[in-house]
Amino acid sequence: MTRRALWLGWLLVWSALAAQPSTLADSLNKLLTADWLRFGYCGIVVRDLQTGETLYQRDAERVLIPASNNKLLVTAGALALLGADYRLRTEVWRHGTVDADGVLKGDLILVGKGDASLIYSDLQKLAQQVREAGIRRVEGRLLYDDTWLDAERYGFGWNIDDEPFGYQAQMSALCAERNAVRLYARPAEKGGEPPQVRLDPPTDYVQVINLARTVPKGTPNTALSATRLRARNQIILTGTIAEDAQEVLVGRYAVENPSRYAAWLFRQALQEAGVSVPAELAPTVLALHPNATRIATHLSPPMSEIVALINKPSDNLLTEMVLKVIGKERAGEGTTAAGIRVLMEFLRSAGLEMGAVQMVDGSGLSRMNAISPENLVRLLVYMARSPYAEAYRRSLPIYGEDGTLRNRLRNTPVQGKGFAKTGSLYRVSSLSGYLVCRSGRTVAFSIVMNFYTVSASEARALQDAIVQALWESL
């Protein structure tokens, strides 16, 4: 190699090194030159948790749609306003007397108080408590009471197209199995026949209309899909499944009239426990009789665990019910509007700029929610300095390990070091949380993208690149 060639080689290396970003701002600004960002918005704030110094910001004050980053507001408020030990409740009451043969000469009433974490096994435990109370047969009616909270089933601005699906289940004070069913299918024994289907939990509350077919193995482009008919508990299954396929989860589908669904499952649990109940189910129309007696109670996990059940999988229904419970417990009104009023006062006390917060629901399903990245970071910093700091941080998905971040930045240095809430709607993607950087420095950050023109996966990839750059640079 000639001296000139060697000199040119070193010049190229030097030029390449000189072109590398030398500061955090340079690193992030280079990433944010993506052409598709010219047509949308990307607000970012990065703040040192210890010093409070803002390390980077871009469109920090811009009010953007947060999607499920809205859950950060509700879960923070739930810990601060209800307490880490608060538990949601479901109760069973009886009205009437129980004779020596265990016959209840009166009504049995299932009462919901906002516990959207309730599952079928919890109803089975309640049924066992009824039996332990000496009841073997109910001569009156099996009633259900969901009046502790309001009767609004959907949030303001929710998409009508999403009504059939479990992620937009109807709200109710009396809940069970997230007010949804899971539909599974496996191939029939012979080709041309409908696949075999099952619901989880097993129930005849929902009817499956099976229009799908089993096809020979090796058939290309096999797929199953389903939807629930509007205002009906009927799921239509279509498509094909190959003869050699394994059982598949087709999807989760919301039920119509979720309070009745919970009572339907409870009746089934009572029968399993050896308690005979009438076929009739009816909602209560009056307050509980003053002579009614509570005979069974189920308590949810404490709020310190409920917030993790919300944030890690991004549970919409549980978020909405907790917001209503905040309104009920702190303002005496079990409504979304009351919950938001109380929550807004908490956010004001946490130091948020209230002109840059707009809330219409808790889950973030509505595109009418709006907040600035600056406000999200202010909340994260406030919570990191609060008595609920550890419970709040532990509620967030962990990069590369669990929740909605389990498959992101896995097998990178960021795995296990980032704790953040994701958010996703059509052309909306957000990520806000905490990051322990390479130096050991901890930052709070918020990235909110709106109205971009690429796929959601590309938006998430850019967020991950930003987070990795933060880890490497700080």
C-alpha cells in the first residue's frame, strides 16, 4: 500500500468518525431525520430523575393523542387517591330466610362494585361461600346488581368498529372475565366439515355460528377470523383451517350486557357448588332491602397489583372501571366524568400544566384525549419521588421481558433496564417511562408520535432506536 493510499484510508476513517454523533442531541436529531416524520408529529422529553435537568426535548409542549399512555395518569391517580392497599369488591347478598333444609325463601343477589379483575374461579369461590352459608336451594330469584356505578357501557369517542372485540369490552360495575370470551378452534376429523370450537370460559351465554371449514393439509393461505354481531351475543366464525393444524386462539370477543353475563356464570358456579338456583336471571331495580344480609365477598388484588394488571398488558376495561371507582370513592359519583374531575385535581397537584391535558376516558381508546410529552414526564418524575414510586415503576412493562415490551430490544443492553408504558391507535404510537442508562443514570422520558405515514412497526422501531441511543449516550 502506498503512502498516499494509506493517507486516504486514514482520512476516510477520520471522516467517518467525525460524522458520528458526539452528543445525545446529535444522536437523537440524526434519528429524527426520518423522512416520514416530516408529515406527522413526534414530541420527546428526556429528564434526569435526580437533578431534574431536561436532557433533550422536541415539541415538548405540543398536545398530542397519547393512546394507552393515558393509563399512566389513571394508575398514578389510583395509587395516590385510593391507596396501594385498596381492593375492589364483589358481594353476594340474600333477602329472606334459610330453613333447616337449606332452602332460601327469598332472593340471592350478586352485587358488583367495579372489580374488572374478577374471573370465573373467583365466582366459584363466591358460590362456595354461599354453600358454606347453609344455602342449598334458592326458592326466589337470582338477581344481579350493577348500580354501584353508572350504566354507560362505552366511552366518549370510542370506535364503533371495535365494539365486537375484547379490548373494547363494555363497562359495568359487575364484571367477569374482562366482559369477554376467548374463542378457540381446531380442525374437524374430516375435511370439509366445520372446525371444532370452544369458548373460554365455557358458557352458552354466547352462540358461535360456525361458517368455517376444515381443508386438506398443505392448503395455502388458511386462516380463521370472527366477529360478534352488533348488540347480539353471537360470534360468526369464517375461514379455513388445515387438517393437521393445532388448536388456535381465534380471538377475544366482548359480550353484550356484561352484568347479565357475570350473573350467568355465577349461576353456573352455584350449580357446580351444589346450590340449586332458578333459571330466571333479573337485574335489581331497587336498592338492596334493608333486611338483606351479605353472605359472601370477593376482594380483588390490592391496587398496587391492579395497576400492574392495567399497565403491563394495557388492559382497557380495568382502567375504565378504576377511573369510575375513583369518582365513586372520592366524589360520590361512579361515573367517568367524576373520576376525571378528581384525577385532574391530582394532576394539578402533581405539577402538570393543566392547559395541556384533555381527558375523556381512562384507557386512551378515544382519540379525543390529549396531553403533552412534557406533562407525561412531569407525572413520571412526580411519581418517582412519591411514596408509590416502586409500585408505579413495577407496574410498567419491562423492555425485553414482559408486558407489551416483552419482544422489544430483547438481547440488547436495554433489556431489563427500561420500564415504560406503550400506546397504540391508528397512526398514533407512544412510549413513556423510565430508563437506567449505561452510566447508571436514571431518566424519565416520553415519546409521542401522531399522524405518521408509515406502519406502526416502523414507528415502534424508531422509538426503540431512541431508547437505545439514550442508554448509550447517558
